[in-house]
Amino acid sequence: MKIFYFLCLLITAFAQTTQDWQTELREIDQQITELKERQRLYKSQILRLEDNAERWQSDPGRLADARRAWQIADEKREKIVQAQDEIDALQARKEAILKEHPEYHSSS
């Protein structure tokens, strides 16, 4: 009887562990998707900011606006790099999980 309870406990623990790493994989994929969407948003904002700055630089009354737009565009570029660093770290974590669980890669 004790062996039966031990086996049930072991199976439950294994099932929970399987769910944990699979859940982590799903969360990683979701975070990567969100970060890539954020990067696309930043890129479109950069294009708009640079377009405005180009137009404003020829107007002496808007030079400060042009400089500020370029500064904000540079800040957005930094955010894109930061997001890429996060994506790289998440992908590395995902690869490590998949190495630990090669059976998932072949079954999905």
C-alpha cells in the first residue's frame, strides 16, 4: 500500500513538473511576442519622429522641436536594443528548457 501511495505521489510530482516547464515555455513565447510587438511600435514611432524632425529642421522656429524629436528617436532605439537583449535572454532560457526536455521538441 505504501508503494502505491509513493508511486501516485511520484506520478503527480512528475505531472506537475511537466506542466511547470511547459507553462514556462508558453510564458516565454508570450513574452517574446510582446517584446517583438513593442519593438515594432518603437520602430514606427522612430520613423514618425525622424520624419517630423526632418521637416522641422528647415523651420528656424522649430529647431528645438527637431532636436527633441531626434532625442526621443534615440531613446526609442535604446529601448529596441533593451527589448532585443530581453528576447535573447528569453530565447536562451527556452533553448535550455528544450535541451532538458528533448521529448517535448519531438512531440510538438
